[in-house]
Amino acid sequence: MEYINLYPATKFSRIVQGFWRLADWNFTTDDLVEFMKKCIELGVTTFDTAEIYADAECERQMGLALKQAPELREKIQLVSKTGIFKIKTKNGFMGYYNTTYDRVIQSCKESIERLNCGYLNLYLIHREDPCMDHYETARALKDLKEMGLIREAGVSNFDPFKFDAFNHAMDGQLITNQIEINPGCFEHFNSGMIDLLGKNKIHPMVWSPLCGGEIFKDKEEKYTKARTKLAEIAERHQVDLDTIIYAWLLYHPVKVLPISGSNKIYRLKNAVKALDVRLEHYEWYEIYTASGQQTLR
């Protein structure tokens, strides 16, 4: 496994295990403990979650596992997120964002309690909040660091302008932006986000690297075209298609940390295997242009 220092005191595994769909896995606490141990055996020590995932149920289940096996805590790096909420109204449920000072502090304490973890290695603002007071949100994250409740802070799904604005309020202390990149999604290449991160030597975490599974089955043209090219390159390297996608992400010099969201250990092994795949430079561009969405000027 390769490890990256997102900040000096802690190394994050280059492949991250995500727990977004943990509540759907139907794992017992014993199952989850064993799954976590298998991840660690593979060198995958960074675990990603969020309070909004299954209305905090994912954090709760992870916390039960860490309570049962507390020795795992110092072997892993825990990442969680705040900022997305929902409220019941007379018309059903309404989603909204809240990144106020008091809410961020409260959410972090609640996440740590649910996770039975003592502190978070990394805490992210989950979505761009159009009603954000940048300096008050930054003050909350800085105070959480002073309290020892988080080691570092970052964001998720921010565009370059909003990232730059918030990072200014944070005195340049944001250490990552967790964003979607895959052979069917190029938003952050086209927005300039990748360039901004590269400029500042910030490594992004990447969610949905396999297009949420659509790359394997969706009949939309962008997926079928990408799938055909990926299969061709996978055959050249004698690996599975998903390994090639991870290899493509890992190849980029910004040094992304892809998040595997599967509960299948063989899927995680395929992701780890990508660290040993050596793509030719032109192959990266084959994948970049395969869906037909991107052209080279």
C-alpha cells in the first residue's frame, strides 16, 4: 500500500474504504469488525463516512464495531462530514445545509460519540452551503482542532471558487476536497478544480470512482463507449476493468485518494492491485476521451 501525508502527523492510505452504504450491507457488528480487519490487512487504513449517511446509522454501526474492537482505532484514520440535514415538514422531508458555528461544533461532537472514536483524523464540510459564513465556519473548524476533536479539516464537492474562498477564511488550512471523478464525470477537470488543487499541492479524495456501478451496466452511450475502451486496456494489462479505472485515477500527478464503496473484499483487492499497474501515458488519455465527453484541443 502507498500512503500519503495529507498533513504531516498522519499518513492516509492511498485507497480509502467508504461506508456510505453500510446500512444496506446487513452486517452484524461481528461482520463489520471482520471487514475492517480485512481492510487493514490490505493496508487500507483510511475509512470514510458522514453523519448524513443513512441518517447517522452508518456512523452508529461503525461506532459499535470500534467499541467491540477498540484496538482498531489507532490503526485507522477516520474521516467524517457535516453540513447536510433534513427536516420533516407538512409536505414531507426537506433537505437543507447548515454550516453555522454551533451546528458544526455540535455535529462533530455527536459524530465522535456515535463513532466511539475519541477524535476524527479529518472532518469535512460535506457540500457547498450558499448561506455559509466562511469565517464563522472556519472558526468552528479551527476551534475543533484546538479542542483536539479533529486533527485536520477539509471540504467535499466544492468548486474552485468556493474552495478558494473558504480556504482563505481557513488561512490555507484545508487539506483536501472530496470530489467525484470517474470515466463518466469530468466536472472538476473542466471547472479548474484539479488545477487549483495541483497548484496548492492538495490531494483530493475521490468518491464514486466506478460511476456508482453504472460503468459496468448502464446502456447510456457515454458509459458503453467508456466501457469498451476500458475493457480493451484491461485486457492489455491482464487485470479487471475496475482495476484499470483505479489505475487511471492513481496515475494523475495530483495524487488522488480513491474511495472504494463496496462491501466485497475482492473489489477492494482490485482497487489495491491498481497500485501495481503501470499505464502508458497515452492510455490515460484513451480513458479520458473514451466516453466522448472530453476532447483534446
